[in-house]
Amino acid sequence: MHPTTSQAGELAVASVQRLEMIDLTGRLHQIVATCGIPEGIVHLYNPHTTAGLLINEGADPDVQRDLLGALDQMTPSRYPYRHAEGNSPAHLMSALTGATTTVFIHQGRLRLGTWQRIFFCEFDGPRDRQVWWKIIAG
């Protein structure tokens, strides 16, 4: 039998506010701990155009509030957007934060800095979303 070289799946993410950062770190730690791949990477992909993924500080909730507040200020609702879907600022916030992130796995654990957490960033909530993940050995 060949050792497992990769695994993949989806995380369901439900937001309750228009702008929200949802910490996925605990759920991802659990997935990594049970996957049986001690060294490698976990790659996360957000298939939504009005949401993002990022790694940032998770100890102080004011950091998350400041990030969302600054993104809201940087993407004005009164700009003369050509696409008039009503969520144009959310598309810009998504472009600024990105749709992917990758984290190393070392000794069966996510290799994050002391204060780092992995966040799904909702910019057009509340909504039910997914984050796709793939763990690759190596």
C-alpha cells in the first residue's frame, strides 16, 4: 500500500454579518492532526468573489476590527462603479485580501507564528460559504 500523499476537502463557513473575519485555525489544526501527513503544506482556496482568506493576528480582536474598518474605508460605496450589483466594494476587498493561502505542516501541525491565525473574510454577508483545502505531503 502506498502512503497517503494528499487529501482534500471543504470547510463550510457561515457568516452572520456583512463584514466579518471568521477564524478557521482550530478547524484546520484538527484536519491536519487527523490527516496522517506529518510534513507538507495545506493550501486553502476561497471560491467566492466577495470574500477573502488571510493570515493575521488572532490574539487581539481589535486587529480584526481595524482590518475590516480600514478595508471598508478603502472601498467606498459611493464610487461610480460600472458593475451595479450592489456589492462592488466587496469585490475590491476580495481582490485586496486574495483568494488563497498556504501554510506549512511540520511534525503534524500547522506551522504558524505565535500570534497568527487563518481567517475567512466575509465582505458580503451574511452568507453560507465554502473554503476548499488540500494537504500535500512533502
